[in-house]
Amino acid sequence: MSQFIESIKVEDKKIFLLDQHQKRVNETFSYFGKAEPLDLATIFKSLEHDEDGLYKFKITYDLTGKYRTQMIPYAISEIADFQLVENNIYDYSFKFEERKELEKMKILSKAAEIIVVKNNHITDSSYSNLLFKKGKEWFTPTTYLLNGVQRQHLLKTKKIKEAEITLQTLSEYSHFQLINALNEFDDVVVYPLSKIKNLPKKSEETSI
């Protein structure tokens, strides 16, 4: 049976974006025709977590309601470089625990992290949604592998906008950053576009 995960930010005993995480769990159960999804708030409360600091609260679960939890100390780290990797068929519309294809793409790349290109469009890194800076504004691709909770939150609060970002338009942006449940818009490291090793040149064919 398929296993799914939720990775939730917990800092100084406070849990973040719980409603959005619960919504995703509910939608996963509903899509596969299962009732009575897990109650994340109840699970978190049962752990009686009383440590200060930043943690990743990871829940691995299946559609029968079985789950296991981990509370992992977390630190944001800077990534050395990135590579665009093309994969037109990969689908990660649910937060599956099984990520073999993503890991394979990453291993075969020549960089510390990958950015997946699907049908000529920029999507996500191997574990995060992406934001790209143009002028003073930040944009997230309309194309994504997984519509992450942080991405949804930033769009809802109008801190970012959506844009169609392709290999041809990527050079219009100056910087990018990675966001996920634990890497927030204000906290993450910002990278110049030159951190992407195989960034297409304007005068060249957009092949990767």
C-alpha cells in the first residue's frame, strides 16, 4: 500500500500551517476513496513535544490510518549549485513517501540539487517549490510537481504571484529561492540565477 508523508514546521513548540497540511491529508484520503483521514492536531498533541528550537514534524501514513511520527531537529542549509533536468512524464501530484525517480534524477545530475523541467516549463526542485525574482517581485511557476502548503499560503496572502516560467523566459529573472513547509519566504537563502549550472543562454537553443 502507498505511503504518504507530511513534513510540518514546529518551532518553539508551535506548529505551523496546520490547516493547510490537514487539508492535503483530507484531499489525499478523499481522492483515493477513503474516509476518516488522520487528525494531525490530535497526533501532534499526543506527542507532548516541549522542546524549543526548529523541528521537522514528519508523519508517514497510509490510507488505512496507520502512521508513524518523527520529530527531527532542522536547520536550513545553503546549496552549492543546481542543474536543470528534463523529465516530461514524472508525476508527483500527491506527497508520496516513495521518491525513487526524483532521487535517480538527482544522482544522475552534476549538481547538488536539481530543478525539474517538464514540457519546457520550470517546475520544482527535488524537495521544494521555487520562487523567481523579477525587479522587486517574486513569482512562482504556474507549473509545479506538488502544490506545496507554503506556496499556497504565500499566494493566498499575496506575497508572491504566479507566472508561466519556461526555459526561454528563465533569463528574465535575477534570483531564485526554495520554499517548503520549513523553508519560509523570509528565511530561505536567495540564489543568483547563475547558480544554475546549465542555465540556457539567450542566444542558444534551449536544450538541457
